[in-house]
Amino acid sequence: MTTADDQPLPDNSRDHQVLAPKRDASGRFRKGASGNPHGPPRGSRHWATRMAEALIDGEGDQIVRKTIELALGGDIYALRICMDRLLPPRKDRPVRFDLPRIADAAGLLQAHACVLQAAADGELSPDEAGEISALMKQHRDMLVLVEITDRIAEIERLLAGEDRPAKSNEDRDHE
């Protein structure tokens, strides 16, 4: 007899009964089923991490103090360690600059021109300008989606023979 893994097991093995239902018809593990049910428990730490913690245990304050002393003495590597802990690199920051209201394609074009100008003036980094442009692209996609939805609703209204026009995006904006 073989398991879904094609590994032979004795016929009387209880492991076979445990392993078989954990796989689906294609042989993949089902969601939540471990490939190694006898592996380490969730949240356990690697043995090397535990050893390092045991070595440092009780000595952490002295190690930090020594690193600070070395940094103050001019050791560039110790200084880098201290600075990385005190002022970690920023991954993101709020960006503040004026943009016109974006309600249609014309507003989107004006806003994009503002982003390009802010990047050219150094107010925004190229990465920040790119991220803002990506957000504006998503906004454009939403504007297009709403416009298409309104056009379909208008066509359906005309096909149904209704006389009154449906509310447009501009009408909704003014409400």
C-alpha cells in the first residue's frame, strides 16, 4: 500500500489514515493541513535563535552600553548600528501639495500636470510622483467605470422607452 505521497507504508499503519485525507484529489495538501504533522509547533523559534538569546540573556544591557561607547569613540560600524536603531530608514511619508479637484478627465489632466511640476520642482521625489500617478490612474479607472455604468443605464432607459434622463455623475456631485 502507498500514501498519496507514493511512500510505502505498512497496511496496519495509522499514519496512512492520517495522511490520506489531508490531500485533495490532485494530490495537493488541503488548506490548513500540514505536510509534516509532527513538525515544530506554531510560534516555536529556531534553535540558533534560542542559543543566541541564551548567550545574550542577562548581558543585553552591557552589550548595548559597549556598542554606544564604541560609537561615541568613533567606531563607524557601532555608530551605524546605533543610528539604524534610533532613526530607521523611512519607508513612506505623507506628501502634501495642492491638487485640483478630480471629477472628470480634464481635472485628471490638470492634477497630473501638478504632480509632474511638483516632481520637476523637487517637491516630490520621482518615486513619490510615480505612486501618486498610480493612484490617479486608479481614480481614472473608477471614473471610466462610472461613466460606462451611466451610459449603459441611459441605453437601458432609452430601450425601455422612458422619457426622463437618468442622473449623471455631475448631477450626483452637486447633490
